[in-house]
Amino acid sequence: MNMTHYMELLATNQPWNLLLFMAVPVVLAETVAITELYLLATRAYDGIIRKINRIAGIAVGIYFIGVFVHLVQNAVVPLTATGGWRGWIDVLAVGAYLLGVVPLGGIALLDLGLIARGRDAHARMMIHAGLVGLFLAVAHVAMIFGMLDPTLGTDSAAMTDMPHSGHMMSH
């Protein structure tokens, strides 16, 4: 089966790429998400759970900015320059993964006090929660499309679609 570059990245250099590009950001983001639920339910914005949430938010944002820069320089630019993309599914999977830099970077900026300074703690936490939700959405798009055979989105896939009657399907 053909793989998207997203899935190939995670499958190569086992277990290191899986740890660096999936486990570290997901564990940090899930830590933020889980602690966020507690914080929004209790509104206890000054305790240890908020400190864990803040540290994980800053760490995941800064870490993912590094991942973003590394992958743009070492994968996106070369793939684009050489025409190495495996179709729109491949581009969508990688693009959605990289789009995670927006909400994760936003979380870090929020936790560093660089944005939304004029808002109260609950309003900042609501923005924080929205960014967590946005990250979960783009990460799941990346995972779903990343697991597809990228040729499903190319013209070569039409040549292999054969209905039971043996006639080619028209697209």
C-alpha cells in the first residue's frame, strides 16, 4: 500500500520519529486538554493544575514551532520543489499536521501572557479551550487523511476502480 508522507514520517526511523513527531506533541496537547476540563469546571485558575496546564501549553507550542520549522525546511520545500507530493490527500495530511502550529503557538502565546492580556482568567481560559479544540480538529484531519492511500486522490486511482460487473467506473 502507498503511504502519505505524513505516515511515512511516523513509520521511518522507529521509534524516534513516532516519538518526536507524534508522541511528544500529543502527550503535551492531551495534558493541556485534560487539565483544561478540570480548570473550566472548577475555575481554580491559580493552583497546581493551572501550572501544569500552563507549562504543558508553553512547552507544546514552542516544541511544535520547532517541528514546523524543521518539517517545512526538510520536507515541504524539497517535496514542493521536486514535485514529490503524492496527490492532494498527501498535501492535506501534511498540511493539516503542520497547521497545528497555529493553535499550539496560540496556546503558548496565551500562556506566556503575550496575547489577550486585558481579559480575565476565565476569558483567557475560554480562548485556550478554543485553541485546544482547533488543534484536536486539525490533528484528526491529519491522522485520518494521513492513513489513507494517497493514490485514492489521484487519476491513477480511477484506473483501478472496477465495479463487480467488470466495467470501469466513470469519475
